[in-house]
Amino acid sequence: MFEMKKVGGGVCAPEGFFAGSASAGLRPNGADDVAFIYADTPCEMAAVFTTNKMTAAPIRHYRAKGSFKSNFVLMNAKNANAMTGPAGIADIDEVLGELQAHYGNLHNPVMSSTGVIGVRLPKAKITAAAKSFDLGSRDSLAAAKAIMTTDTFYKMVSTEIVLEEGKRFRLGAIAKGAGMINPAMATMLCFVTTDADAEAAELQACLEAVIPTTFNAASVDGDTSTNDTVMLFSNRKSGAFDAEAFKTALHEMLLELAQMMVSDGEGATKMVTFHVTGAASDDEAETAAKALSNSLLMKTAIYGEDPNWGRVASTIGASGVACDEATLTVSFDDVCVYDKGTILFDAETEKLAAAVMKRERFTISCALGMGEGAFDAYGCDLGHEYVKINADYRT
């Protein structure tokens, strides 16, 4: 048994972690655009990255290290350092090398970037700004804001676990993401810190276990980035660890962050849970749920607040999963519009379903009647603002 409670502090909630930000002049308004997380002792590391084969330089730089400990990550917005070849990795080595020489206490520093693809890092600007960091700062909020791109709000969570014997440990996280979000290691950056007394292999196992139903269950537009990253740092300072409690807390935190990203989808006005049950298997439920969360027709119907249940049925049928109109049930929250071959979509039901779709958050439930498989995927609407943002993104 364990108790889980929310606490403040973000990535600085666990003992021994620090964070802050600075401006490198990459944003036109002069807002902070580089950030750091620092630990006063080398940390066990775990990470999960994008499935995009055009992998950005920071990810290739990280992977080249093999198994290692680190106490520092440098983050920047406005430049993805992707499609920059060997020079992109060399740029990272140069920046981090200068910071190691400047601070003298950085152990295997790593870097993570987000922004425009196909542009070399402005090394001088980033290095100069990073040399102004106060490594004693505990400003997780500033770091969370500095890594935002098209995000309209920062994303930060932290929690404390109290074990039955009274021992406790904490987890904290910051993240960014609003566009190029696809359930294939969803497009985003996320950094998690913990003082749980766990080895790297335990951290990696927990992280890989929770990704499929959190970030990989989120979709804004069906596009997968070159830079998707989740990094997990543990300094083990608490002396406490319970694998089940840790995994539960990690799942809850990452799910909250994933839902924040969907809610903040570029131009989005609604977040929708696609709740698929009764599939022939969990894998088939996942396929159907993700088909719904990625469907442009579904997204535009949600934007228009149109309870077009025919699009729900059509999308499930096209997904390739086992299904039958005689066993399918479709509901908008608690409003059932189609039940095992019976159309319930009269004028009054349509009015009730349309009212559901006016909410900022609601659930579209689909019971397939084929088995016991279930999966929840998370999506949002797609409207004019998304087109406007992405038509002008690079310029």
C-alpha cells in the first residue's frame, strides 16, 4: 500500500534537483528560450525517443553514449537541430564542452532541442546564454516556459509517494507539446526527475511500461516529430523505492501531461477521449481508438460540434479491426446514439449529443462486441487556427 499526493515544485520537487532558464535571443520577443535541469550528483538515466527514422542530432548524441549517468540537460526552443548530419552532433559536443569547462561540475551533460528542422544550432548564442545559468536555481516553472514552442500554456506536474513504512520519494516533470503530436512516441519533450532509489534498468522498465497508454495514446494531428524525447533522471537520494508505486505515479503524471498536450493542441478547443471496449484484443482496441483520434473527419466534426456518429462507425470499420454493425454501440458521454443495429439518433438524442460536444472535454465510447479488448486514446478537434499556425510556422 502507498499514498500518492500532488506537491509543488515540478522537476525541483525531488531533493537535489535544480532548474532555470535564460534568453539566447532565439525568440523574437526576447523571452527565455534555453533551460536546464541540474542535479548535484550524477543520476541514473532512462529515456524513450521518437520512432521517426529521421532522428534529430540530440537523440543520436544521447544514444551514442550507451549506458551512462548524467547530472545536466540543456534544452533549447526554436531550433530542432534535426537533419543537420554529423555537424549537428559536433555542434552539441562543442556547446556542452564549453559548458563543462565553464561550470566544472557537469557529468556527461546531454542536450535536447525543439523547433524548426534543418537549421544548424546558433552555438554562440546558446552557449553564451547557458553560461549565465544559476545552477542553484530551483525555478522549474521558468524551465517549463522556456521550452514552449506553439504551446499556449506550460506543462508541469510533481507528486510524492509515501510508502507503508513511512519512507517516501518524489517525482517531478516538465513537458512541452502542442503540434506534431502522433501516438508513436508522441511529439513532445518531457523531463522527469526523481529521488527514488532505483537503478537505470528499473527506471527504463517503468518508463517503457507507461508510455503506450500515456504519450503514445495522444494525438493532435497524426504527425510524428524528429525530436520526441522523454528523459528520466534519478539521483536515488530518498533511499526509498517501490516499483509498483513508482510506475503508478509515473503513469498518472505522464497521462496528465499527455492530456495537457492534447488540450493545448494547436488551435484546439476540445479534448476527446476515445474509449474503445469489447474489441477482439487490446491491440485491436488500440488500433480502433487511434484511428478515431487521428481521423481528420472526426477532428473536423468535433470542431463543428457535430455528433456525426456515422464517421465513428466508418472510421472503426476502415481501421481493419474485427467489428460488425450488429454488435457496435456508440455513445457521446452518456448519450447512446447507436446500439447494436438500432439507430437511436432522433431529434431529441441529436440535441443531447450536440450538447455533449459543446463541452471542453468529453468521451466518445465505442463498444465493439467482439471480445474483452479495451484502450483509451486522446485527441482533439482540428480547425482554422491549426492551419494558420502551421502555414506560417517556419516564417
